[in-house]
Amino acid sequence: MNDPKANSIRTRGSLPAAFSVRLVPGILAYALAIAYTPVAAGAALTGDRVATSQGDLVIHPINHATLALGWENVTVYVDPVGGAARFADLPRPDLILLTDIHGDHLNLDTLKALVTEKTKIVAPPAVAEQLPAELRPRATVLTNGQAASLLGLKIEAVPAYNLTPERQRFHAQGRGNGYVLTLGGKRVYLSGDTEDVPETRALKDIAVAFVCVNLPYTMDVEQAARAVREFRPKIVYPYHCRGSDLEKFKKLVGDDRGIEVRLRDWYQP
């Protein structure tokens, strides 16, 4: 198993000085310990499985833009919102990925309830700036184009933004992150809130992709299908998809590019 203490960063620029990925012993550690009231750990993660060179990747859709991934005894939460009760039956997160500042991606009350003394957080600067003081030392801050290695996973921050002029007010270029995770020889793309941008089309060797599909904030099904057909993931999950015609998306992706479209219920009561 990979060393869980591994914690290295590669960047194209400097990380904001206000944030550190290393915990200061003593007073800070004590402050962090008393700051959280995390919910108890739940059962083992269940869901779809994708084989990797180091065991299966487990994919557990939760709601809208929120999901959990399990691999090599590491549990990853993506954009956990909706209150702690939503996660009561899941294992506690070792890593939390945050993509944007909007309420369907960032909820501080939920975040504080889920974080344990071992949880690491990855976020873009605009999100990290909103974290409470007690969580900031846990944050690895990545801007578009930067990468980090945490808990045996390589994490690349990729751009997520609007191209259509009337939608640019929703997601300005450079503010939010999508992510590409590399684990067990597989690359997993999490789009965050984006449109069919060149950086998405240029992705290579994606085994599993989570692609947002909803108007007016991100893409319609036509845009999303065009993007997916261009970067050709082996498996794609449309998510962040309230009100979208996912059957149409699946039809537009087609079966001639070797892409498996997996439709799941992201809006269970």
C-alpha cells in the first residue's frame, strides 16, 4: 500500500503563502482536535467498481455534484454538501476535493462535521479563502495547472469555466477547479462546473469521467456529448445534471467511440 504520509506538491507557480499542507504540532494540533465534532464512521463504501492495478476503484454517487470514491483504503469525498446525516453510512473521508464556491459544492457546516484529524482537503484559492481558520492548515491549494501527490494519489487541477458569453458570470475562468486523479494506473476526471472548454477536450487516457450537464450554469447535453466524444473516456457518468435529458446525452455520445455511458440516480429522496 502506498505510504499515507506521502505529501508532495508540483506546481507551475507559487502556492498562496497563507496556506500550508503541514500541521504544526502542539497548540495548533490541540486546537484542531477540539474544533471538530465529526460524525461516526459508517460502513465500507459500496457502489460501481472499476479495476485498477492496485485493487478496485469504488464509485458511490451521492447527490448532484457530490460523490465518494474508494481505493486502497483511501476514501475521497467530492464536494460534500447537504448535511452530515447524508454521509452517516459512509466511511469518513481521508481526502476531500472541493471544486467551487457555490453552495452545491461548498457547505462549511457539512465540511466541519465530516473532517477528522486525518482528513486532507484540496481546493482552489477562491474556496480555500472561505475555509474557517481551523481547516486552512489541512488545505492543499491548487490553481489551474498545478498538481499534488497525497495519500498515494496524484491530483491535477484542470480549468473549469464558462465559455458562452451569457454564462460567463456563473464560472469565471481561473476560479474553479476540475480534477484528474491518477490511482492504480487509472485516470479519473471530475469536471466540476465547466463547459466544453479546450482543456477538457485535450484530456488524454481518461478511464472514468464525471461530466456536468445542466443549464443555465454549465453545459447542455449537446455540448457535454461533444466534449466526451472528443476526449473519449472509457466510462462516463453524467452528473450535476438536474433537469437534463440523460437518455439524449447517451444517444449523442453513441457507441462508435468505445465509451460506456453510465446513468445513475443523482437525485434520490
